[in-house]
Amino acid sequence: MEDHGVALERAHTHALAWLVSLGTRPVPASASIEDVVARLGPDLPDGPSDPAEVVDLLAVACEPGLTAMPSGRFFGFVIGGTHPAALAADWLTSAWDQNSGLRRITPAHSAVEDVAERWLVDLLGLPEGSAVGFVTGGTMANFTCLAAGRDAVLREAGWDVAERGLVGGPGVRVLVGAERHDTVDLALRYLGLGAPEPVAVDGEGRIDPTALASALEDGDERPTMVVLQAGNVHSGAFDPFAEAVPLAHEHGAWVHVDGAFGLFAAASGTHRHLVAGFEAADSWATDAHKTLNVPYDCGLAIVRDRAALRASMGMHGDYLIHDEAGEPFDKVPEISRRGRAFPVWAVLRALGRDGVADLVDRLCTHATALAKGIGDIEGAEVLNDVVFTQVCAAFGDDDHTQAVVQAMLDDGTAWMTGSRWHDRAVLRVSVSNWSTSEDDVERSLAALREAAGR
């Protein structure tokens, strides 16, 4: 236990120093990969090392190579910071070292997962009894939900994937908005379904119900899934669920909602209108490490029909101790996994219903302030309707916009990522961190004004 105590004390000291530095340090890393390798030492030692000394070496060698992603001034990708309650719970999760795949073997995690599942379904306004699988992230959340959907629509067509596989089956077509996130295509590739069929969208990236109706009525009789989106990665826009979901169901399609960061709009009275009608879908995916600000890795795969999810993901083994209520691994692709429900429960318990709503609203308020500030910069143009947490801007032609993006990275005050949207180079701002403050917004805008001026 002495080794544990000293090593954990060192880790605690280094962790606090890192967290304290986030308020003032530049966001980009100051050391290269090669620099960190040299500090660590490239060769594996022959003999053992003291655990506390290993922690010290790791912390000191890596600190210059860390990007301040938990900083309130990191807007580069849609990734949140880690809420204090979730971070502390995640430390306990590692210390407790529970393999949470089996229900009876880990009663503590099973109880926490049951509670967190009920809280999430209630908080988001989803159908009571929906199953929540705690997976690695948004990609696997989409994969898990779409696997359940694939198997369900094929089963309805008289084809059992579990017994017969996909070869020789009727096939499944998947209709998606033309501006879906690329991880949807990746999940479909993992599932052996190939490329989806894109459906036209409007100027904000929202799927066009008329175009969707036309695609559904084109005479293709294959089993069908429709993937909708809660939060376009560039505009933050939400698909018109109230129109699209019933339309898809009229044609017997399974409807999945990719809500990697936007699903939690449902937790806010101010922003719930953005997801109106989404509760009628069949499955929903989100990343808890985005808007909810839980540590990596924790995605949430939510499926209305618990039996459909279990049929797709479940397995049996004589050596396992089964529970009649079903196993946690019946809802996810993994058997061995860490106790992901612990930090999710912790952040929900710490924030409460009102706190989650306030978190969502604050992120949106900061995005609106950033958009206004960017719009006031000479030569800048905000390209999207800022309805949630995403802002896309251009600064004249592509070359100038790309130069502004590079100047921001060189400055280091804030991290804003370049992208392409509507065939234009853009500066993309994603507000996802619980700790972002008004001061962070002002400092970031000041740096952007300077970069644009240069």
C-alpha cells in the first residue's frame, strides 16, 4: 500500500498543478512528439522503476506536450472539459477497478448504471424504459444503435442476421442528410452496410422533409433506416424531427438520431424546441464527454426497444454468472469495460436537473457572444444561424481565412479550428466546456481581432 500511496500523492500533485495552469497557459502544446520521446527516454529499461518516480517522469516529460483541451478557451473540436465531480469519480473508477460487464459481479456499478440510465432517459424526455448502453464514444454509440436498427429491420423482413449473417440477405438501405457527421458513415462501414444514400439539406444542413419523402417513395423495397441529426458540426442546426420521424415511420424505417453534442438540448427548457419530436425516434446516440463534460471515454447508446438492443449486442457463456434482468454487456459491443456509469452519475448528481439545463444554456450564451464579437470584426462574416453551440466564420477569401486560423494557433490564447463548409474555408468555433467564462470569451475575441488584423 505504500507504493500506492506515494504514487497517488505524486499524481494528485501533478494533476492539480495541471488544472491550475489552465487559466493562464497557452492552449497549444509547446513541445513536439520528438521532444516528449526524448524526455521519456526511447529505450525500455531492463530493471524495475519506483512507481512514484515513474509518475514524476511521465508528468514532467509530458506536460509541455499537453494541449490545454480542458481550458475554457479550447474551441477547436466539440469536446468538453471534465466536471470536478466527474473527474473525482473517474479516479475512483480506476481505483475500484471494476469490470462492469456482469450485473451480479459488480452490484455497485450495476446500481449506479440503473440510476444513471433512468435519470438520463427522464432528463432527455425519452420514452420510459429505453435502454442506455455506456460505450466508448459517439462513434460506438452510433454503431451500437445502428446495429440494433439493422438487425430489427432485417428481422422484420424475415432475415435473421445472428443466424445467417448479411451475405444473401435483402440488404439494408440507409438514408442520411447530406451533411451528417462522418462517423455515421464509419459506423455503417463497420456494420457491413456500405455507404449511405444522402438526402438534400437546407442551407444550415437540416434534412429536407420533401427530399426525404421522395427518397422513401422511390420504389426501393429494401429494409430501411433513416439517420437524423441533433446538432450539425458546422452550424449546430437540428433536423426537423417532428416532420421527418413520422414520415420515416410511415415507410417502416428505423429512425436513429445522431446527437453527439446536441442531444442535451432536450435538457434545457430554453433549447428543447430544437429537438421537438425527436422522442418518437427508435434510437439516439450522444457523447457524455461533450456537452455533459464527463471524462473520456463515455458515449451513450440509447434504444427505445430494450429487447432489440439485447438481441443485437447480447451473448452467453456457460462460465458467466447471468442475471435474469439482463447484463450490462447486453447493451454494448464490449464485455470487459470500465465503470463508465460512475462519472456520469456523479456529474448528473452534482448538477441536478436545473444545473444541466444551466450548463447547456451557458454554452449557448457563450456561442452567441462569440458570434456577435466575430461579426463585429472588420471583414469577418458569421456564416451560420447560431442556434446552439457552433459558430462558423470566414474572413474574406479562403487564403485570408486560413491565415487567420493559423495566426490564432500561433498566438495560443485560444484554439479555434479551420474547416470547410459550403465549399469555403471557415474558422469553426465549438463551445463545449463547462468552465468557459465570459473572460475566456473576451480574451479569445481579443486574440481573434489581433489575428484578423495581422
